[in-house]
Amino acid sequence: MNTIGRIFRLTTFGESHGEAIGGVVDGMPAGIDIDMDFIQRELNRRRPGQSNITTSRNEPDHVELLSGVFEGKSTGCPIGFIVRNTNQHSADYDNMRQLFRPSHADYTYTMKYGMRDHRGGGRSSARITISRCVAGALAKLVLRQLGIKITAYTSQVGDIALDRDYHKYDFSQIEQNAVRCPDPEKAATMIDLIQQVKAEGDTIGGVITCVIKGCPVGLGEPEFGKLHAQLGAAMLSINAVKGFEYGDGFAAVSQRGSQQNDRFINNGGITTATNHSGGIQGGISNGQDIYFRVAFKPVATLLREQDTVDVNGQPTKLTARGRHDACVLPRAVPVVEAMSSIILLDSYLVYKSVKNEDF
């Protein structure tokens, strides 16, 4: 399944060490100004080589739009795009051709397909998220016309965590540090931890928080298309993601219903006094901020010796080579935003179609 979406649809293709990563976006509304500088900036936020806490793989990740745009505006036709791979070091993976890397997709891909591309993980590589960022940027161009703003940030690295209440932070600080954390002091501590882990040849995980403001009431379906379920599925499709919670999430289990219920009030219009539900009730957006948290495991590639087996099941040792992230979170922030944007725009277009209204 290489496609996501019902009306706004993204189909992706490509491998980490192939000629290019690319995709086709169908269902893009016509007449949207296509800001190429904005799209490229979104890709630059994901690209490798941004700082000394990310992989040193250095690629420009320049996007080329192949169709669906005329005189700077979307035509309503499919938008095809590619980002060429230009800095592959495939030889770094030669020692892994006959081995199964711990916690990677090597074994499962081999069992499912009878073969695998061992160079950087091939199709299972996080580099595939390039296509998601391009589609997400296109979706953002539409959403900003609707007043919908999506912001993600690093809220935890290892045991260094921010307060769960996102209202306490200035989002303008997110892009001011390498780890993309809105708390400058915590950001510095997170960076120190990532550098320490990297020096040890190890990796570390954490949490990304995402906040969606300006979402109208009515997005999402009452049964299998619940908005939080769509967001959860999108987040869990991102490489290294191990968990998703929205609203108060797992923290709510220690409280009573009298503490958790969001009372309705009339404050110049019907709203809620609190937002423990995370902006979604009954699977449908209620007009409040949507907020959720995404847990990322430590990157599976370690620059230290690990026990494993070869393709014949014989025990062996593996020491990875090459350029890898010690912590994926800084580069995953724009991916979380992109997937959120794809889901929100698709849900909005479905909502408009159900009401038989034009975009």
C-alpha cells in the first residue's frame, strides 16, 4: 500500500539509494498558488546535514514538480514530483548484504518478498519520508488559506521532557535550535544528550508533540474513519514511531470522569471549558485545538558491534558503517507536520463533499 488519502491522495515511490524519491499527489484543489520557495523550505527542514546532531549525509533534496502546475497555480490535475538522490555511499552497506540488522526491516522484507535492497534499507529507509514532506507542503498551502495551522516540536529526548501543556511555550522558538524544541534551556540539554549518545556510537528516542489550530468542526467520520484514528495511522506509518496518543491520552486513566469531561459553555458561541479530549469527540473535530504526541524509538542503526545472524541463520557480529542519525526527532518534526497536513486536508475535502459544497 503506497497510497494514502481518499480525495487528497499521495502515492510514493523510490528507494534510499535509487535514482530518486518521488510521488504523485492527486486531488489538489485547482487555483492554489504554488509557492516553490515554501515547499523547498519544508524539505530543507527534513534534509540531512543540518547540524552536528544529525546525519552528515549531505544532499540538497531539491524538488522538481513535473506536472499539475501552470503559471504558478495548481491545475487540479495530478502533481508529479521527484527529488534526486545525489550523495549515496552504497559501499557503506556492503558488509550488511548477507546479514539481518537488529530491529530493521531486513528480515521481514526478505521473508515477505524473497529479496531486499540492502543499501540503506531501500524502500524501508526514512529517506522515503521526502515524498510525504512534499505532499505535506502542498497540503499546507491549501490549509493556510483555511486558517488551519499545524505546528510540531520536540517535547522529549530520552528522559529530558517538557511540560505536557503546550500553552506554556513560545512556538516561535522551535526553529531557533537544532533539536526543534520551544524551550531554549531544555533544548540545550537535549542537544548535549544527543551528542553524548552519538559519541558512544549509540542512539536515543523521544517524543514529538503536534498542535493543530483553526480546525473547523465536523472533520472525521463516526465509525472507522475517526479523525484521531486517521491521524494515529498516519503517525504510526512514519519510520521509528512506536506510539500515538491524543488529548490527555494515557495520563487520563488516573483521573475520574468528573475531572476529564469537557463541559460545554456559551462564550459568544458554543465551546468547551477545557480540552482534555484533544479537539476530537466521537471521532469528529469539535473546533478546539487538536493536539497529540508521537513516540519515536531510538534509531536501530548503532555504530558499535551487535550480535545478529546472517541470511542462513548463522550467528555473527555486525558493526554498522556510514552516516546515521543518533536521534531522529529533529528531522522527524516536519514529517509529523506533513502527515498531519495530508490527513487534515483530505478530511476537509471529504467533509465538503459530504455537504455537497465546493472547496
